[in-house]
Amino acid sequence: MSVQCLNLPHNWEILQQTNGYATLSLHGTYELPKDAEAEHYKIYVGIYDESDGVPTIEPVLAMQNQGMWQATLSIPTGGLYRLEINDSARKHGTHLLVSHGQAVHHLGVGDNYVIAGQSNASGTARGEMEDAPDMMVHVFRDQAYWDLATDPLDFPRCFRAPWLAFAKTLSRRLGYPVGLIPTAVGGSLIASWLPEERGELYANMMRVLKDNQIGVKGVIWYQGCSEALMQQGGTYYQRLLSFISHIREDLSCPDLPIHLIQINRRMDGADTPEVRQGWNQVREAQRRLALDIPHVSITTAFDARMSDGIHNGTITNPGIGQRLAHQVLYRNYGIGTNHNPPDIVSAEMTAPTRLLLTFKDCSNLITFAVGKRTPITVEDQAGQVEIERIDPYDEYLSVRLERELVGDAYVSGMAGEELPYFISDGRTQIPMLGFYRFKIQK
């Protein structure tokens, strides 16, 4: 073969698009074929639609100089494409196609999403689930090659995750390919994702992206259970903020979208006061970051069926992925309708024992709370305040208390680990965000 490319893309690779195009710069070596006329020897790089073989762009004529060549292509979003490197020469006045050089198959131009965090991010759900692969969704495997995305995404450490459904939903609405870069590790501490602390998983993530020149559209972050269990919820806000700041700086993208999944419930019976407080603090830190930091979003997984005491089940993982995809489509691409979860904006007493909670991002709230087992808790200087009933309507919850409040008072929602009931938006069925010690105005 007379032409060699030294930085050829992988089969199945997704090139990150910007404003509808990806720039691909290639370079390599060549040897002039025997008896070929040097002034008429040409190297071409072409991009062809794999569905019909038609050139997507005009083949690019490479620049050649003393055995080295280079070419830069601007490729539109879409695919799947075939990349071909060909050369042609003229011998004794006759124009000949000398050889076909290297080729890359199933190349796409679209958006890539990094997956970071713990076990529910890597995917630990076991069992049967219909979540078939899609030719337009690819994954960068742990063994450092691109592939058609199938579960498990990051073998051998995981099983089934929500992200194949997430990427398929995005791709079908956007009309172009989506790539997944899994880097999450089950049980990992946030310290492993912070360069100023342990940082080994952060270093691995950045090495994967930079060594393989993978561009990124956004980051999915699903982590925090370890800090809740270790009663480190009080430091979680600043530490997650540090992670966000580092990755945006290191990828030279100050507005890089970060998509949080608020940590889910636990059903293992280990609901101690200390762990419960840690769980609530981590959830509140995640909620506040989505309020405080631009281009940070958050959604919930409270309603997921569990596969064990702490992991979301196989049957609902695709729903979590689709829920996140619709939120991302609305927030980042302006497609579809609002899929943010309901979030509290005010809590005020409208009567001595009547508390009114106001929420945003909802059409009408619904709850199935029965008796005193409610997803809302109220506390004041005298301790916990019993709730007589909750009445949802539109974007409000009217909470009737059994007694008047004493001193400063706070309300929490979806608090604790073993949540018996949910409060959800009536249109989207998305549970509200958990919140912790939101101050009540009197």
C-alpha cells in the first residue's frame, strides 16, 4: 500500500460536532509508485454515505511534500459514513488508479456524552430487558476502541445501565449519531473524581478523552451514595462544584453541560438518623448546584423499581434514560417540552396551621400519600411537626399541620432513604426533587 494514514479514526467512532460540523485533520506518509510521474501523483480523502455510497462531500485533495501528506475535512453531522483514502497516478501519460488506501467504516458526526460516578451510573441492574442496540448509538469501550453500543457498556464491571435508552432517544430526535464514553466505577468516592484529593478516576477520565481525542457535548453525573453513607454530605456541595470546575477548565469549555441524577432511595433497612441526614444533605447539595451553577441540570430516579437495596432495577433503567434525554433535549437543544422535575421555590404559612409550598417546573402536582406517611416533613424548635393532610393543586401543596410552629421552622421533601410515596408532576409523572431544611416564612 503506497499511502498510510498515521492518525486514522476508529471504526464506529463518533466525531464531536460543533455548529453542525466536525473538523477531521489527517496526515500520513506515501511512496511514489514505480514508474509513476511525480507531478501527477495525487492523494484523495473521501467521505461516503454508507447507506448508498454517495459522496457526502467532494473528495479532498491532500497536500503532499517529500513523502508526507495531510488533509483537513469538514464533515456535516450525520452518518454513518465510510472514510476512504485513495491515490492516483499517471504512468507514461496514462492515468491510472493505483490503489485503495485505508478505510474507516461506520463513522459518525454527532454528540458525545461522558458517564461518570458510581454503580448506578456504570449500570448494575441484572436481568432481562429489551433495550436493543441502534446503529446510530456508539460507545467507547473500556479496552480503548469504539463499538456499536450494547449493554453492558463498560464490561466487565457492569450489567445494564440507563444510557443506551438515553442515547437512542437523543439520536432519534436529533437525527444524528450519539456516542457514550463510560468512566463510572461502582462504589467510587467523590475523592476519586477530584484532582486535589485522590483523583485517580478523574485522571483516568481525562486520559481517555485526551489520549483518544474525544470531543464532548456533556457529562452525566450519578454519584453521592458513598458520601451519604459516610456522613460527608456537609462537604458535598463544594466537592461536586470542584469536579464541575475542573472538568470545564480541563476541557476548555466553561459552559459544558453537566447533567446530575439526584441520588435515589435505599430499601435495605439501614435507615439510621446519621445516614438519613447524609442522604438528605447530598440530595440538597445536588439540587442547589443545579440552581446556582449555569448549565447544570438535575433529574430524579426516586420512582425507580429497585433490583436490590440500593440499585435501580433493570425494568426502569430505560425510563430513567429516556427521562434524562427529554430533559436534555428541552434544555440544550430547544426540542420538545419541559421535562425538569418539580422543585420548591417558597414555603410560607398562610394560616396558623396551614403551610403553602410553591413549586416550579410543574403543571399540576399529584401525590398518593396516605395518612401520616407523607413525603413532606416539617420541624421547628420543638421538634418534628405532625402533618394532618396534604392537598396538591396546580403548582402548590397545601399542608395542614397539627399544631402551630415554634421559632424557626423548616420543611423537607422526599427526605430519608426509604420513601413510601412520591409527589410528582401530573403531566410528566416526574417526581419532585428532594429538598432538605428549606426555611419556612411566617
